[in-house]
Amino acid sequence: MKIISKRAAGKTLSGDSFSFAQQAKAAKRAGFDVLDATLGTFYYDDGSFRGFEVVKEIFRSLPDEDYFSYAPIAGGIPFASAVLDWVFRASRAAIEKEMAARVVPTPGGTGAISSAVFLTLDHGKSVLIPDLAWGPYDGIAANFGVRTERFKFFAGNVFNFEDFRLKGEAVAQRDGKLAVIINDPCHNPTGYTLSPGELSRIIAYLNEKKDTPCVLIYDIAYLDYSNEGREAARRKLEILTKAEPHVLIAVAFSASKSFCAYGQRLGALIMMNKNEDVVEELFRSLAFHARHSWSNANRAMISMMTAIAADEGLRRRLDDEIDIVVGELRERSAIFLAEAKSAGLAVYPYHGGFFLTVPARDNEKTLRDLREKEHFYFLPFRESLRVAICAIPKNKLKGVAATVKKYCPD
Ligand code: PLP
């Protein structure tokens, strides 16, 4: 006889990024000179964490009702439009011409991904994810009794389409459904960005599977940090409209990253399909799910996003603040990559964003050595370690690659 349900039993939050961050914080409190590159939170070069000025200004100007009262469960029409404006920008009209799209606000991008899994996958089914992938995908799936299957993300320096296809076939055959989570652009943990050709090939493959319902959960948490530029990143999203009616496109948006407002917990799931009825059914079901799990999303953030959408000037100023972060990440990655090259340290292909990843076969030992001997804190990923350059000011980043190399034998 157990009080805990079978569903909840055995689940423990261990090995999570936040627990590694706690270790780094404890070492800092104990007086060590710590390099904490654990979390995907941006710190400026003076070591400070700051919200964007425009976001703070809008927050301060909001009437109490737009800040403290309940938000509509599904966010409301102006919010849905604000999300589509922000995520698709100049490509919005082209995308909406081809696809029906509905939006529901969620607690962060995490809530959007979790909702997409809940909406589309039954207990016992699988979701396909890369071998190098954001850790919580596994737990999100486990929460709904869904398994994760993995494909090799890289073949050399490019997306491993062969393994994606091979594993996709196995899942589709076994489950009669194929759901995939891809994080792009600026993939966490490597910083890889799919080329338009690679994204097209993924969609073309799902299109081929005419008798199998398919879902692409497209996690765009780092959309605004892409080195290809904000407009090019949006143009690439037009490729999603090539998905045929048996393919649902579930775009998971994170306001945490785009607005540097991680603690405010807002995201949105954009459900897109050629068939309006499919999208309407999912929308109704997600509104029901939202009401009976977290209920309403963060009202102040919803008001902030609608204010940005209504004012071109505010949006431009926000873009400028994001550009400062993108520029800073570009400089930091250039330092790390140049030093890694001189030190002979291998790094997975990086195109932009918050993280770089270093292959390390015995990553537990490497991470332990780096922690104990250097007070460097990174996150473990499959046979690799992730360096969150978003959290390391340039003056602290110098020499890091060479030090990592000391503990990363070939
Ligand atoms: N997806 C990826 C790949 C992430 O790295 C994160 C955050 O770290 C998220 C989604 C969702 O973040 P949040 O729930 O804070 O919006």
C-alpha cells in the first residue's frame, strides 16, 4: 500500500541543471573563485544580471489590472497576435496564408513543450529527440508515461539525417505515430543552427510518412539569439508551412529567453496545421489542459508582449537590447573557439547562442576534476560538457578553453 501514485512514484529531480548551479553557488559562498557556467541565463560583461530596460519600463507603466488581475486562459486575441508577430515578424502573413495557427500561453517554453507532448502522445508512446538534447525533455516525457528515443544529432559537422530517419522509422513502425522535438536555432547544448536545407529535409521526411500522424515540436527558445540575424531566422520558419496535413507543427516559444525574463514564466505553444479543424481541436484541448493544470499564465508578461506588438518604437528598442546580447555572445564564442583551436580542444559545431559543447568521453571525471581543481562548473551532456558562455564575462573566459583541455584527454 503506497500513498504515492504509480505515476508519481520513483520520480526525483536529480542531475538537473539547477542542482549543478546550486553546487556552484555553494562553492562561491565558501569563498572560492568560481566559474559558474551552468545555467542558460545571460550575465553582462560586468558580471551583473539585468532585465531589459524596455521590459522594466513597460512593467512600471502597466495599470494594476494589466499587471495583477487574471489573464484569459487562452491569453486573448491581442496576445495570440502579439506572439505571432514576435515569432514570425515579416514572415507572419506568408505563414498564416498557408497554415491555420492558434496560440495558448504557457508557463515558459517548458510549459509549451510539455503541453505539446501531453496533447499529442499517449502513455507508452515515444518521442524522438537528439542524443545531445536539453535535459528536461526526458522528464517532460516521463511525466506523461512517454518514452524518449534518441537519434545521433551530428554526422561530422552536419545534422545526421540518416540516423534521424532510421530512428524515425523505428518509432513510426512501433507506435503508428512519429513525434520529434528539435531545438533550433542555437541548439541547446551545442549552438548548432539547422540550415534551411536541413529543416526542409526534416519536413520532407515527415511529409513522406503519409499514413502516420507526425508532430514536429519545434523548440525555438533561442530564436532571438541567432547569428543568422532575426529576419533570416524568421524566413527559415516559412519552411514549416510545407508540412502536409498529417504533420502538426507545434512551435514552443519561450519569453524567458527572448525578453530576458526567465523568472516571469511565460511561453506559448503555437499549433499549426494545414487543416483548421485539427488546430481548433488542439486549441480547445490545450485551453482545457491549461485551466486544469496551471490555469492562467503571467498577466504582466502577456500585457508586456501586447504592448510591444502595438508599438513599433518599443519593439525597436527591445531589438537593440537583444542585439547587445547577441553581439556579446558572438565575442565570447569567438574567444572560446579561437582558444580551443590553439589548445587542440574539440568543440561541436557552433553557430550562435548561449552554449558551446565540448566532447568528453569520461565527462563525469572531467567535470569532477574541473570542479575540484579549478572551481569550474559546467553541465554534463551525453559524453560531453556544456559551457554556458552566456554566464561568463569575457575577462573570465580567457584561458578557460586551455584549462578545460588539460582535463579532456583525446
Ligand atoms: N528549450 C530549451 C532548449 C531551453 O534551453 C529552455 C530553457 O533553458 C527552454 C526550452 C525553456 O525555458 P523556459 O521554460 O524558461 O521558457
